[in-house]
Amino acid sequence: MKKWSKFLSMCMVAVMCMSLLAGCGTSNSEETSSETSKETPKELTMYIGVVEQQALVIAKEFEKETGIKVNFVRMSGGETMGRIRAEKDNPKASVWYGGPADSFIAAKKEGLLYKYASPNAEIIPDQFKDKEGYWTGIYQGYLGFVCDGRYFEENNLELPTSWDDLLKPEFKGRIVVANPGSSGTAYTLLSTMVQLRGEEAALEYMAKLDKQIKQYTKSGSAPAKNAALGEAAIGITFIHNGIRHMEEGFSNIKLSVPTEGTGYEVGSVAILNGAPELEAAKIFVDWALTKKCQEFGQQNGSYQFLTNPNANPPEKALPFKDTKLINYDLEWSGENRNRLVEAWSEAIKK
């Protein structure tokens, strides 16, 4: 009996030792897994609002510097918002790059963005970033008029220099602008009018402007191309879109800004809530705020002013650096986006 008891005791000790070894094995496995997770990510999926040429370069240069391959879809601000809302329970992308901050603020309010205060954001001025770290500005674009100079020369007309000039009879059916429901650019126009005139007067103005419009485009940059091709006399869009087409060889383009003041965008970058490639997304945001990255735009068809104080602004945009800007309230604009778009939709039906 004593021998049998001794045998059982030895078995129990052996089982305990095996359990301890197994436990150690599990611990090592977890450490290895943790170490693996710290390795450089392989891919990153993004929704991009800048022009296609710049988007391609951004993707290529980021991969070159980090080894992370970028897959992206280029969309307007309104389209991106719609996609992110639809995918909020199962996000397909991790980063939103480019497009007015108004849309990012609305997305933050809906819980669609991930809070990440990049260390590189410290150098970005406060007016160009969310104080809680949900989005950071990368460029600033001024709203204005991109015109087909041939139309004005042939009809002996002056370029528009005020918002009210757009209501002149000679421009009826000659103006193209994007739809505020699909375009962040067009929403900037709507918000600018409200902040400049007050909501009631602004909606009255937008209803009158509607009677002048030839076409509402989906993309905010499209009106510049319409003017370049002679399909419209005036395209209401950001001035940098007109500069791009001038650089492409459209010598007929003439640019103008409203003298009473205009609104502007703060093109931004943010990580999406539930991002499937979170670490890669953080690496990208850090990189997007650098001087080097911000200067890629002017080399690839984008001529916005930049938010990094160390980055050199594009020379082609400098003639507009003294444009009169309104005191554009980004936070208010973003928080009231859905309501104002609905109010505009109702106003133009009347």
C-alpha cells in the first residue's frame, strides 16, 4: 500500500510539472505573438479626397518609405461620409485622407473617428486641428470662381468679383457647382453663405443661385474642369482646382475671388473608428503631417496652402495668399452639416 501511495504521489508531481511546462509554453507563445504584432504592418486601406494624381503619389511614396502597401478609393467628401456610415459596424478602411474638416467634424460627432493625437501634430497650428486629436489639417483651400475666359471675352463681360455677381442675368444657365449633399466643397459654399449672411438670407440666396445653375456635379473639383472645357462660364470651387488645370495647359482659365470675403476648407486626415489596420494608420497619419509629405501636393497637381509651418507653399498659389477670408467656424459648420444640407434641399425646391 505504501509503495502504491508513493507511486501515486510521483504521478501527481509529474502531472504538475507538465502543467507548469505547458503554462510556460503558453506564456512564451503570447510573448512571441505580442512581438509579432509590433512588426511593421504590411498593408493600409484608405479613402482619399485629393486628386487622383496626388493620391497615387502619396500611396507610392508612403510604401517606399515604410514598406506598407496602400490600397485606396478616391471619393468626394459626401461620398466618403456615406461609405463610412454604412461600414461603421464593419470598417473596410482605416484612414480618411483629404477633404474639408467640416465633414470630419460631423464624422467625429457621429462616433466614426478614432482619437489619435500624433506627435507630429504638435507643430500644426491649433486652428487647423481638432483639440481632442480626432482629425488634423494638412492643407487649406480658398473658395472662389474658376472661369472660362473665352466666354467673358466673346461677350465683353467682367469676371465675377462678388457672390451677388453670380445672380446676374448673363450668367443664367452658365454656372456649375457641386451638390452639398455629395461634396464637401459645395457644403463649404453653403456654410460660407450662412456664416456670411445669416441662415435665412443665405438660403434665399442659394435658392436664387439655383436658378442660375446649369448642373450640380457630384465632385467638388469637377466645376473647374467644366469651365476649362468651355462647358460652363463659371465653376464655383476651390481656387487650387483652377490652378491645376492652368498648369495642365488650359490657358483659357481665369480665376477670381469674391471681394466681400470667402470661406475655406481645411483638408484633413483622420483614423476611422474600428480601423482594421490601426498601427499602419497611425504610421500614416504621422507621415502625412511631415513637411516632406505635405509638399508632394504641389509637385502633383495640388496647389493648396499647407498647415505645417515648415512646409513651403506652392508658388502658383501665392497670388491668392491675401484673399479676404471670413471668420469661418469649422466646428459650427461640421456640427450643423446634416441640418443645413436638408435646409438647402428644401430651399431650392421652392
